[in-house]
Amino acid sequence: MNKLSRYTFFALLLLAVQTQAQQPLSANSGHSHNDYKQNIPLLRAYYAGMGSIEADVFLKDGQLFVAHELKEIKPEATLLKQYLEPLYRLYKENGNHPYKDPKLKLQLVIDVKEDYPHVLPQLLKELKPFQDMVNRPINPDAVSIVISGDMPVPANFKDYPALISFDGRPTTVYTDAELERVAMISDELTHYTVWNGKGTPTHIDEVKLKAVIDAAHQKGKPFRFWATQDSPNTWLELEKFGVDWINTDAPEKLRDFYLRKDKLTYTNPVPYPVYQPAYKVDGTAKKVKNVILLIGDGMGLAQIHAGWIANHGNLNIAMIRNSGFSQTAASNSGNTDSAAGGSAIAMGEKTNNRYIGMGPDDKKRTNLVDTLATYGLISGIISVGDITDATPAVFYAHQLDRSYSEAIAKDFLDSHVDILVGSNQKSFLQNPDQTLMTKLESKGYTLSKSIADFKQKSKGKHLVLLPDSATRPVKDGRGDMLSQSLKQTIKLLSANKKGFFIMAEGAQIDYGGHVNDLKYVVTELHDFDKMVGDALRFADQDGETLVLITADHETGGLTLLDASAAEGRIQGEFSTNDHTNIMVPVYAYGPHSGDFTGTYPNNEIFKKILRLFTAH
């Protein structure tokens, strides 16, 4: 018998099939299913680097046409014109390789829709001018020709020349000689599961899927499922099960997924400990003396949850009990940038994108730092990036465009900020106003160019201008500059009896979102979260400090896919390299933390903070 019943087949498979090691997949593991339906047959899949391209064929009037049904045949759509001739030109251009990169392979799967006894002789005739490209038994760099669909029984494989091989089926019993002619083993996914590619299949179905794949591997053959959904989650799950070919109708999407896979995955093997808050004054009506506002630039819920998973199911942020949501739209756009998003928080009014501390009427607004100064509070502004960039700048400057870095630096002269920490020395030290640093010195500011020097200071006002290398990404070795800056700023400002305000920014969560690099995002979020732990610890020691954690906007449209908190492993996908309109969370810890629950526009954060001081 050549066929087994599926029931018998599964019973045998489930006895003891061992999973074999699988090489990581790539774009060259893609199988362009029904490729002839693409608006540009062959070439879209080819330039996406697919390792397998499928063309359905019919024999009509002595020629092979590519189509799914006879009624779809078009006069110009021949196998020769759409596949063999253009593929041969590419083969020759690549120095007798399917691709310019000789490591990349290619198989052309000819799915015979009917009448294989007449189709195969015609196929061999049409292949004859291209023998050097398709004779794989002689040339290992050749394009493999694989027959699928209507094809001879295995016993008759030997009647056809070795330059063609066949697409096998898992329930077919092959002799060793017949198996030699099988290029791969394929089957329809729905024969094994009702799983539609979303989430994960049941354990029983997972065992079935792995068993059929492993059985093919034991025969030394690669495996492919067809009738699968085209989505990153499906591709991830199929790869985990062990498939060798990913069936797709979207070759470019699959290529991009695998090209960027190293930036879409991250594993943190060793978690860092988080601080356990005391909650003694959390949510009470006790007077607020100090406010520490921590802004994770570009930090949405997906970024926070990715950080939680990668830290093995723990974050300092996650220890906070009171939270709400901030709506981030700019006044002139549903989407916001850091300038408009930060300005809304800093001045209590929504404004236009790119505006720094200016209203939509192009007039200056008084920011939170200057407002709180009237109540006797002193302030510090910290960033782990360019200190003249949008988020820190909105707390001390007033400009109509965030790109006016030198003008922003000059605006610091008129600010009530007592401590400013970040990079971009050039905008201050080489400012067009050559007297800027002299004027700042006359206002009582001491210049430091390193965190080590800043930590030696015991009082006064400070301008800490770091070299750009000091604010390089965490993944490139930055260290704990952010936490050290916060702790030293708290130490200096705590001397003020009437209290202080600090804004500290995790700027580079946003940078990672813009370049769609998950490792960059998560390592920056972890660095930011460690600073959150420092702030919570101080709040517990002080008893009069409110800690707020929020974002100016979300960046990247991050979606989380496969993950394991136990392993600290996360895989995701980004929908954009820009900001999104998604609401961002607001976490609050300390006295009056309950005031920040609910959903509200981002400019309400300014008003809520101000009410804490005007109420007393």
C-alpha cells in the first residue's frame, strides 16, 4: 500500500518522534505560493529573496500557461515568458548562480493542475534550452525544478529524468529510491489543526504539527505547510514547530520580517531587582512638597510590557498602584511630536507640533518650572540625550521650532531651572552669542562636563554639559548616567525647604522606536525603570514627594508577539517608524497619587500638579 489512513499515520507518529535541530530561517526560506497571481510574477518573489517560487501550469495548444484555472489563462502568461526566460537572464547575470549571493538557493515549483502525462513531457521540452540552469544533479548551483499537484505515483518517478524532483506527501510510503526523488514534503495545515495562525494551537494539535514535521526530517527532507495565514505570528509559530519553508503570498513582507528579525527580538538573561515600595503615604491627602516627573519619551504600554517581560516579569513601574491615561494629540494634529507633547505637559496648554513652550498663537507661555518658582520651588531638568532637544527644552525655552538648538540654549539664561543635565556641549559652548557661558556664570551656574565632576558638588546651580559619548545608547555601553544624575540632583535640591520639581527624561526609548529596534527600546526602558526605582525609594524616605511617570507620546506602533517572562525573551513588530496617537499611561506614587487616575488630555498633567501647590 502507498497510502496510510491519517488515523494510523498519527498513531505511529505520536509514539516517539524526536525533534531535530533546525537552522534559523531567513527570507530564503520563503515559498512564494501562487506566485503567478502577483502583479509582477517571479520578480517580486525573486527580489524578495524567496528560496522557492511556485507556478501553477496548464497545457493548452502545445504550450504551458501559468494560471489557477483554465478560464484564467491569458495569451502572454506562459511559463516560458514569465518564468524560464527571465530567470535564465538573472542566472547568467549572477555568474551561473540563482542569486548574486551564491549561498542563496532557489527552487521553481511547477504545480501541475491536470494531465501530468502530457504536461511533464512538454515541461521537459521547454526546459531543454536552459539545461545548465536547471540540471541540479550535475550542477549544485542550479535552480531546482520541483513537480507538485497532479504528478505520477512514486513508483513511476524513475521514468522521468533526474533534473526534476517531486513534492512529497507525509502519508505516502516511499521506497529509498523513490525518496531520493522527493525534494520536500508538504501538506495542508488544516489536515492537522483548526488553528488559524492567531495565537498558538492547542497542545494536542502542536504535537501533531511537530510530529509530521519531525517525520519528514527523519527522512532527510524539508517540510512545508500550505493554506497558512500570512502574519508574523504565524511565521514565528511555524518556525518554532520546525518547518523549513514558510508559505507566503506576501514575499516582500516576509523578507522584511526576516531581514529585521535581529532587531525585533531581545533576550535579557539576568533580571535586575526592583524596589518594593512601602505605600505608607501613597494615595493620602498629605501635602506634596516635591514632584519628580519622569518622562519616558516614546514609551507606550507595549514598551512597558516588553520591558516587564524582558526583566522576567518585574518592573519598578509595575509596582505602582495608581495609574491613568494621557491623550497626546497636538493642537494642530491628531499625532504629536515631543515638542507639542512635552509643551502640553510643561505649560498646561496643547500646542502645535515642533513648538517649544509656545502657544498655537505663536506667543510664549509660562512653563511649569517658572510657575513653581513663584511658590518657592527650585527645579532640575535631566535628559539622557541632547539637553536642547524637545522634551527637556520645553521646560526652559520658548521657540517656534524644536530645531533651533542654539536659540534654545540661549533661552536657558531666562529660565528658573537650577540644574540642567544632558549632552550637546556645542550649542552652549559654541553658541553664536559668545558671551552665553559668561552670562550663565554670572547668574551663578557652575559648569561640569562629567557626571563624576557633578557628583562632587554640594550646593548651588549647575549646568552639566556632557560629551555626546556620555549619552550613547545603553546597548553601546552608556552605564547608569540617568540614575546618577537623578540622585545627585535630588541631593542638591533637597536643601530647599519649600520643595523642588524635577523632570528627568528617558530620551532614547523614543530613539529605539524610531529605528524599530526592540533591543534598543527595552534596554533604554530598563535604564529608565531603574531611575524610577531610585525615585520611589526617595519618595518613601521623604514622605512628601509625588512621583509621576508618563510619556509624551508612543513611538513605533510596537506590537508584542512571542514572549517568555521566564526566559526574559521578547519578540515584537513595529507598524511605523514615527509617533502614534495611542494614549500613554500615567503612573503616580506618593501623596495625592489618586488625583492622576482616569483618562484626560496631556495638558491636564500640568494643571493637576499646579493644584497640589495652589491648594495649600
